[in-house]
Amino acid sequence: MAFFKKYNGTADLRLLSIERWAWILIYGGLLACVLSYFMPAVPEGGFSLLTACGLLAVALGAALIVVRSRLHGE
């Protein structure tokens, strides 16, 4: 008897696309934030556009995970 239930994914294409987009946004946003760290600083001392877009992508990905957790498959 396994302690954790094995997750084989879903057959519903709508739920599958939500899962894929969530992780694409999270990892892409984190990559953008890391890359913006190595770019020259903005003279005004504010966030660069790349950092802001990266953080927005991470927030959208996290929101998609919450949305996906509330949807039920077949």
C-alpha cells in the first residue's frame, strides 16, 4: 500500500492546458527575474521591466495553480 497516491495526470485537455501554462509561467517568470539580476540597474532605482514581467508571470502561474486545484476532472 503506497503512502502517496500516484498522479498520472488528467485526460481532460482543458485541465491539462491549465497545468502546463501554470508551470510555464512560473518557471519563465523565475528565469526572467534571475536574468534581470544580471542586467544593468535602472537609473531611477526602480524595478526593470523584465523583473516586473517576471514577477507578474509567477503570480499568474500561482493563480492558475489555485484555479486548477478547485476544478475537478472527470
